[in-house]
Amino acid sequence: MNQLDKIFKHKLEHYHADFHDDAWNKIEARLPKAKKSNRFFWPILSLVLVLLVAGRSAFYFNDSEVQTGKNNSTSKPDILAQTTSDNIKSELTAQTIFDIAHTENVLSPQINCTAKNGWNMHASTKSETTSLDIENEDQHEHMGYNVSLQTVALNHRVSFEIEAIDNVPLNTFSNSPSNKLKFVTAIGGKEPVAKACPFVLNARDKSMDVYYSSDFICKSILGPESLNSYKGIRNETELPMYSFSAGFRFGYNLSYRWNLHTGLNYSQINEKFRYIDPESNSTRVITIKDYIYDNGRIIDSIVTEKTVIVPGTTIHTVYNKIRTIDIPILARYTLMANRHMSLSAVSGVFINVASYQKGMILSHVDNKPVDVLQENTDGNIMYKTNVGISLYGGLSMAYHLSGNTDFLLEPHYRWQTESMTHESYPLDQKINTFGLTIGLRYKF
Amino acid sequence: MSPLIVNGRTEKEIIKACLQGDRQAQRDIFHMYAGKMMAVCLRYSRHRLEAEDILQDAFVKVFTHLHEFENFGSFEGWVRKIIVNTAIRNNQKKSFIQEEIGLEHVKEESVGPEVFSTLSEEELIKLISALPEGYKMVFNLFAIEGYSHKEIGELLNIEESTSRSQLMKARRMLQEKVNELYTIAV
């Protein structure tokens, strides 16, 4: 290096030059789209839905939470409705416990009530209007209450009113300041509650579900640290897309709360493979025609072809698909149920029958795009044709549309137990899914 | 010298964020090195517009190939290498029009090399930019980037002897340009 070289190097090596203000915008426009923070969209949406439905369920269950006591009948009465006070809802049941004993004649039930402060009420309603005995633990008193009982045979609802006379306050039974309380309740096993409710005897014990699930992909690629950069570029180039599952399953009611389901499930995981190859060459064939002149006139022509390599950029965009067919074997345990809906926990396994992949990924050898069906050195393709067993867990909410049909809403998580890739491929890949299933259940 | 911490993040953290597609981190990396790399691009190009194109092409490569960067090396060195390679490739694309300059008319040195020290960086870059493509490449790679003739030969797909010859011619041409400037100034 001579003196002139040193001067140039010294002055220019760390020199900063101005660049165009718009340079970054132009670069940004050419970069792969930045990942948007929609990663948590489906989990959050599903969580909100679960909370909404769970909240609604809790409302139903709390609303009908009435303890039942002794029962002198073969059929246990269902107490379904609540109390109104002068047509205004009051919260009696939290403190006032009713026991409506079912008699041979549903139109003449006995009513026992334990009030919040230890008072007991007994009313044998042989007629439409009867007097009410009120007593507490220490003393037995007949107090001035009138009970009027009305029954509606059509849907087995019973309403009765307690009306205070002689200025006896009704706050023995409730916090309501009113002097007239109206109770509406329903008794009898013949209430047309939905058959899926496991607390109703003689429930139908077989069912058939047809369902569709929107799936959110949680992809896991594991391997040695030396391949971290390769893992990174795979995650960058393989973008999750809308995925789904669909299928059907038969259900059998094993016992009071336990159900067993099995059937056939099809899942399709979609991804978009997008890779920009900045240094790719394309081959062009140029046709050259040379004319031969003689005295200014064309007398012949020679056509030759020349192949030239044109350097440039190639964008590979391929829609990858991973399809699996599985047999689910699931157990369902009913946590809560009422006449409107039921809530169950579902868990079990998905046994893979077949798995098929299509598309492109970057090769771990040279980071160039390759077909996923391309064989490795050991003769295997990258992905297995059977991905083994997946574990499944979820919450299943069944809304009773009619006596034998339910609408299903089932948020779930499915976790692969083994890698989808062959051992010859250096990374272990699992695709777990979080999904929200909707479907219909028919009971027969 | 680039700052070690930008927007509260070290260079290593910014690079990690870039790998995760963080656009702000990519912007930070660009602004950390764009000025210095633009100066490199100017030396390899004929005019500013061409330099801007090289800068953009090179930074797109930097971000799309960032996963290939090994953390134990200098990130600036890695970026600079991509800039130089992009500039060479850009030159090869248009090199179907080869410029050949005879040296018969080149005058003998009449001013000492210390005259170059009096020139500004912009003037030095203009002198280099005005060189024929082949001379410019070899002079930049040898004198400023520190490549050997063997490496230059492999990079430009030319013989080592050609690289030596072109370096010599580039130096003479630069000398001639300075002589002209000096003569005018005097």
C-alpha cells in the first residue's frame, strides 16, 4: 500500500455521507411484511366467548339453585323458576329454602319453607287458599298469613302467594319491604326440560355430533442451538394462515355424567411460505437474426440463439398444507346442566390415521427453497406420514335447541405428542392447535 | 462510530429484534449504518442515484439474510461486506459495456501524494467515482477495503495480474486528475 492508498483509506474509511430521506421507506416497502400482533387474537376471542358462555351458565345455575329436601315420591321434583315479589324480582332463594314435596297429585303439593331467621313454614295446600303455619325453633305460632296457591297444569308450574294480614311483616321470608310475595316455581319430572341434561332420568343415551373448528396454529420448532438462525428463518418464511378441522363423532352415555365419543376428524393446517431470493438467476434465450446483404439487398438470414443468465430477485410464494385424518377417542364429563344448557369437560386422544403435506420450506443444508416431498439422503421425505397421537382437552357447552338437538360450542387445545418430522431432519416440529369448535348434537 | 445503544437497546438486542421482524429495530439498524455505507456506495458508483440504489438493495439483503450473521463477528463488517458485494454485482450487471482506457496520454506524476490530504472527502470520492469501472473496483477493494489481489481476482473474476495492473493504472489516473486540479488551482 503506497502513500496515496493510505491517504484515501484514512480519509474515507469512516466517512459518513448523506443519504436520501426516503431511503428507509423504499427499503421497508421491499421487506417482508412485519409480523402483526394478531398472535393472541384467537386465544383472546375464545377466552372472551368462554367467559361469556360460562358467565351466562353461572347465571342460569345460580338462578335455579334451590336445594331439595325430603322426597316422598319416586320422581324427584325439579325446581326451576324463581320468586317474584309483586312482579318485581327478589333474591329470596339465597336465604330462603323451599322444599316442595311432590305428592301423588301435583296440583296439591305441600310447601315447606325455612326462612332466613330460623322460621319454618308448612303449608298443605289442599285447597286453593289455606292458612299458613309459621313457627320458629323456640315457639310455635300461628301467624296471620294467607297462602293462595295456583297451579298451571299445562307446564306443571305452581305459583303461590303469601299475603300478610294483621300487619305482620313479610320480611321473615325476604328482604322485600312488600307485604305480598308471589312465588312462582315448577315441580314435577314431566317438565319438558332438554333431554341432554344428565340430571333428568331416562335421558337418551346415544348422540351424534357434527362439528367444524377454526384452528389457531401454535407451531414449535426445536433443535440444537447451532440451527437457531435456520429456525429463525423458517419461522419468518412460514406464516400461519386460517386453518380448520371438521368431522363427526358418536357419543354414548356411560353413566350419570360420563359420556364417551369417537368418530373421524379431518384437520387442515394452512401456511404461507414466502421467501425472497435476492440473488437468483433467470435464464433467457435470445434469438439473434443476422441478415446477409448483397448490393444493399437482403439475400439471406442466419438465426442463432444465445442463452444469457440474468441476475435478479425471485419471490417464492407457496401455500403449504398439512392434512391429517384422526380418530378421536374422547371422554366427556358433565360439570353442570340445567334445562337450557350443559357444560362439560372433554379430554382424550386423537389417533392419527394418515398425514399428508404439500408445499415448500427452506432446506437446512443451503437455506434454499425445497419441496417438502423431496427425499433426504436416507430416502425419507421430511415429514412423517403418520404423526402419532395428539392429546385433546376442552370445555364443551351444549345449548339445548330442542328436546333432542343441542348447539355445541367447544374451545379446545390439541397437543401433538411426537414430532412430525423424520429423525434424519435435524429439527423437531410440532404443530399444536387452539381451536373453537361449533357443531350440532343429535340425541337418539 | 455507531452508538452502542439506540433507543435503549444494544446492537445485539436490536439484531435479535430484527430477526423477529421488529420494524423499529430494522429502522434503527439502517440509521446506525446508512451514512457510512452510503459513503462506500458512492465510491463504487458513478453517481449518487446509483449509490442510492446499491444502498437500498444491500440493506434489503442485510435484513433478509440477517439470520446468516454469526454473532461472534463484527456486524458492521458483515454489513459492509454485503454493500461491497452488492456494488460489485451491480457493476457486473452493467459491465457488458467495458471501458478501456489507454495510458499513453497519462502524464507523469508532477505533484506529491500529500496533495490528496488537502482534498475533502467529497472531492476524493468524486475522483474515485470518475475512474473507469474496473479501476474503481480494484482501487476501492485494495486501497480502502484492504482486500488482496488474490481476493480481488476471485471477487471480480479476473487474473491477479490484471488486478495489479488496474490498481497501478487507477493510481496514475488519480494522480493525473489531481495534477489537473493542482494546475487549475495554481
